[in-house]
Amino acid sequence: MERYYQPEIETASREQIRAWQDERLVKQVKHVWDNVPYYRKKMEEKGLTPDDIKGVEDLKKLPFLTKADLREAYPYGLMGEPLKKCVRIQSTSGTTGKRVVAFYTQHDIDLWEDCCARAIVAAGGTDEDVCQVSYGYGLFTGGPGLNGGSHKVGCLTIPTSSGNTERQIMFIRDLSATIICCTPSYAAYLGESMKEMGLGPDDIPLKAGIFGAEAWSEEMRQEIQKTMGIKAYDIYGLTELSGPGVAFECSEQTGMHINEDHFIAEVIDPDTLEPVPDGTYGELVFTAITKEAFPLIRYRTRDIVKLSHEPCSCGRTHVKMSKPRGRSDDMLIIRGVNVFPSQIETVLLNKGYPANYQIIVDRVNNTDTLDVQVEMTPEMFTDNMGEIAARQKDLVDGLKSMLGLKAKVSLVAPKSIVRSEGKAVRVIDKRKI
Ligand code: DLL
């Protein structure tokens, strides 16, 4: 039977959810107007005052915020509360430009941990469970967020953080961990290491995994579920909005319920900025309606998703978002064709390759080149050149029919692509360097 962490909220009627959103949005806009001069100025430029916002139907009048605004306002310019009331910062792992620094009051932390607790319970977690948190701890939100959620559920929490793979497996076995939280690429690596240690699904007590922080395909889910003998659930979030737990998967595993009592989701066409209908991919935009210290309004995430308001068999009533197919800024444009790394992953895994690959894009003689380096499994590994050539051709054909584009495929030896303990680096675009 499906269990909930906050049943009255998670299964509330659509009317009730809308009523919460209307009321909280009005309050939040007032809070931001009074306390965030940066956003107030943006509203004034549009001739808006808080009186113009009477509910969710007026959301579309409000200006967007983007990562560029976060950089411009860095570090304190978007704060909604005095520093004295804040108890924590977290920050993105951002590799380019200024990091995002997000602030939290104790109330913000509390609500964030509730969201993570909802995700753990949706994955079957109870106070009988032992939950190993193998996301990184520190500035990254993954470890702290799920750690807090795990405490709220009452799980015995093992804060291993990421890395030290043998110790991770030792703890899973010795302390009987039943739930593991980490990035999907690290889960795949743990699965691979288990196999090498001669351990099968029956040798470990895990029953569920809560994986997110990066895009991963349905095929990768199947692979992890098989190798580890668990159910693999997706979890989504971003530092700007708190961290993990903005949305999470339930037993149906067909998309992630967005915690709509805290976040209003819109999906827009990134070019026209107009809303797109349910079932159409577009850019996800969030308004945080309960956050105090870092209250972002209409924040453009760059993540490309589609929404579904179809009733869910789990009984939750909150809207579902699809797995992000990637970020609009991850999307590669190769010889004019849009390519998402997740499409390449789907082809590789469908053909029995492991999720260890790297995509190298370059420009030679003014023409874009796409080189996909894929690891062979130890079973595939051979020095028979004919066999390798046939395998390469098969992949080139598969990629051609998925992407409509000719790629070069290089098959490389097992274990030659570097493993990631956090978010995997899948793409090297030399054109920008
Ligand atoms: O990755 C928060 C998080 C931690 C989520 C642990 C889930 C689990 P950031 O480092 O700020 O925060 O990165 C946020 O990661 O905009 C997406 O592009 C991507 N992302 C997060 N979750 C998923 C997911 C954390 N389940 C950015 N699927 C987001 C695909 C995801 N992409």
C-alpha cells in the first residue's frame, strides 16, 4: 500500500492546491517587494505593484529571473531576509562563472527536509529503514538535503558522503542499508564494483535507490535496477530552489511529482516565453512560494521537461514532470541538429553497452564533429578487429537513426573512462575552448 509523509498535503484536491498557491503567491510577492530591491526594480520596470498579483492567474505578469540575475546580484542581492535570520548557505558545483550561493532560514531548511522526506517515503522508506546517503556533503545540496529528509522519516542514516567505493559497499552489507541515495552515475559505478567483487543483487540488502542531480535515461534505470536488485527512483531539484526534493518519483515511476504547495511550476517555450501545453517539452520555470531567505520568482531553470496532470495511481495529486531530457544549455547543436546527451545514452544502453561513455565535440575545417567514446564490457572486449568494426558500425547506424546525424564511434577498453562519484562529465565540447 502506498504511504505518504504528509498525506493531507500530498493527496490534497486540486482546488486545495490551487487555493494554497493563490494565497502563498500573493504573500510571497509582497515579501519580495518589501525585502528584495533587485526584484522590486524589475517589477517597477513592468509597471507592477503587489496589488496587481491576486493569484496564480496573474503569475504571467511577473518578470523572469535567470542565472544571469543570480550572478549580477551575487552574493546578497536576492535575499529576502536579513543575514541574522539565516542559518545556512549551500552552493552549486558550477564550473563556469560565479557559483550560485543560496541562503536558508531554519524554516526554509525545515520545509526542504520535509520535501526530501516525502521522496524517501515515496520510495518505500519508513523508520525501519537504514538509509545510506552517498551524495556529496558540504556546499552541494545532495548530502545535507537527503540527510535531513532521512532523519525526518526516522531512518537510521549513514552519512557516508560520496567516494571510497569499497567502504560504501562494506557499509551497505555490514550495516544492512536498505535505501541508498546518490547520483545515478555513481549508482552504476557501485553496481559495477559490486559485480567485480563477485556480489550479486541477493548479496546486498538494498531495496531502493533515490537517484538524481543529473540527467539519466530510462535504460540506465533498468540497468541499475537489474544489477543492484532494487527499485531506482528519480529525484529532482536545484540549489536555487533549496536542493533535492523539488520533485520526486512515486511507485508508478512515470515522472516526478512536483511539491506544488512550495513551488509553482510553469513550462514555457524558451524562445517565445509563452506557456506550452501539458505533454509538450519546454523550459521549466519555478516560483518558490514558501521560501523566506532566497525567494525566487519565475526562475528559469533551463531544464527541458514536460508536465502531466493525469491522475496518478499512487494517489498523489501534485502535477508530474517528466525526466528532464537535458538542459537547454547542455543541448548540443551539431551541424545544425539538436542533440541531447540523453539520446546518445539511450542508444548505447539499448545495445548492451554500459553507461560509461564520453561525447567529444569539435570543429574541424569549419565542420562540427561528434565522437562518441564508449566502453566495452569485459565480455565484449576482444582483439578481433572485424568484430570491433562490426560493433562500431552497428552503433553508428543506431546513432544515425536516433539523431539523424553521422557520429564517429570509438570503442575503448573496459575501465578506461574515468568514473564519477558525483555528477558525471559526459560532454567535452572543444569548440568552446
Ligand atoms: O543537483 C540538487 C540535487 C541533489 C538534486 C541530489 C537531486 C539529487 P544543483 O547542483 O544546483 O542541484 O544542480 C541542479 O541538476 O537544474 C538539473 O539540470 C540537474 N538535475 C537535478 N536533478 C536532476 C534529475 C542539484 N533528477 C541541476 N534529472 C538541475 C536530471 C537533474 N537532471
